[in-house]
Amino acid sequence: MTAFVTKPVRERLRSTIVAALFCVPVGGLVSAVWAQDASEWDAQNHTAARLIAGSQVAGSDTKIVRAGVEIKLDPGWKTYWRDPGDSGVPPKLDFAGSDNVKSVTVLWPAPERFPDGAGGNSIGYLDHVILPLRITPQDAKEQSSLKLKLGYDICGNMCVPVESDLKLAINGDGAEEMAIEKAEIRVPRRVALGEGSDTKGVKGSGGKGLAILSVHREPGDGHDRVIVEVSAPASTPVDLFAEGPTPDWSLPLPELKGGGNGPSRQFTFDLDGLPPDAQAKGAMLILTAVSDDDAIEVPARLD
């Protein structure tokens, strides 16, 4: 005898089968169901933050997935770089509690300096920034989930501490890849002292590109002074930031000597803000040179 199934029953059966398929953890089906392109915005006064997902990095022996921390600020508001400058607090990113995550590398796009309102200068970002992330899963075949406790300060006419708890499931197929790649373009390239783009030619001429040519220490009043020679295209604005070998070094912001804008510029800063008992001689500094269309990061050992 033939069994006939009515339309309402067929619809109920279809719904049950579809629901069951979405609940079964088979192969890549969980990734297709649960992976996200972005977390919800955590909106607070004058700012909002979220996590965004990108794609898997191509050509890597180990699976590495791109993601990012996106921060939007009200017009004129600022937040800080990993080294905040004369005042401010660097962002704190805590990924404890993430699932199937072996490591997270935070990349820092080139910052800018701005007045801190107290006679000094801070280093950071205006209006909007994406901090690119490189995530290595524990198991490349399994779904990963980021959990971020983000702490950051924002400043307008006053400074306000902000905390956000963000979550995002990732599988290397996120739709925010273009935004993350755009942010990565502004992450300073790591190059050696004297190296840069198109810097071959007469020594001291600066060539055509951005490079840090030399770093020297000389005696000064109260503190030794560091002289940094930077090469850049003529008339191109350049800024320089200096970090010590550990976060407890708090070096002054380098100042452009003589206000020159030729192919060779000199920046100077005092060796002030060192931790107790720290030795300047032989210390490895990280120097970051930034122009409108380029940025480099150079490790340099003090003589």
C-alpha cells in the first residue's frame, strides 16, 4: 500500500531535516554555520570596537588566519599606539579564554603624533584604526573562536578609559579581508639599518626612499643624546618614534633638528626615561620612521 504524506507533514519533515543538518558537526559544516565576518559593535561614549575576520594567509606552512580589532572614534577623538608618547596608556589586548588559538600576533599600523594638551605630544590614531591580527590555531582542522578583553584610552577634551569584551568565531574565510589588508599596508616594514626602498646611490644623499641611515650616541647636558639620520624624498614630511628594548623604557619623542625637509634629516632625543640600572650602551632600540606613503621599523644597537 502506498503511503501518502500531506503537505503540512512534508514541510515539518523538511524543517526537521534542515535543523538537524545545521546541528551536526560534520567536516567543514560547522565552519560554514558558525564562522562570523565581524562581532557586534561594542558602542560606548565617543567610541565603538569590534573584531573582524579575514582570510587564511596564503603560502604558509602553518595555518594563519587574518583578523583585526577595529576601533571607531568620534571626530577629533584619539587613541594610543603601543608606545603612547609623553602621556597616555597603550591598548591592552588579552586573548585568554580563546578557543583553539595557539597564538595571536598584534600588528600596529603607522601612528602619528598629536598634542597631548599638557605641553607634550602623544602617539596614536585619530578617528579610526584597525589593528591587524595574525592567529595561529592549535588545530588547523578545527574551528577557532577569539575572545578579547580590550582596554584602551580615548581622548578628546578629556581622556576616558574604555573596556570591551569581544567574541568572534573564525575559519579563514571572513569577508573583512580587504579592510584588514588595507590596514596591514600601513604596518611598518622591518628593515635593517641603512636599508629601505630605492636608497642606493651617493652616501648621505638619501636616495629616493625612506631609510634610517645611522644612529649615534653622544654626550649631552644631563643625559647622553641620540642622533638619528633619516633618508626620505625631498619635501616629504617624515616623523620618527623611538622605543627601548623593553616596555619600561620611556624615551622622549625624537625632534627634527633644524626643521629640514631635504633628502637627509636629523632627529635627536635625550636618553632619558630609562629604567633604574639600565645601560644605554649596547641597548637595542626600535626606531619607526613614518611618511605619508611609507613606514619602516629598524632595530638599532646603541654604540
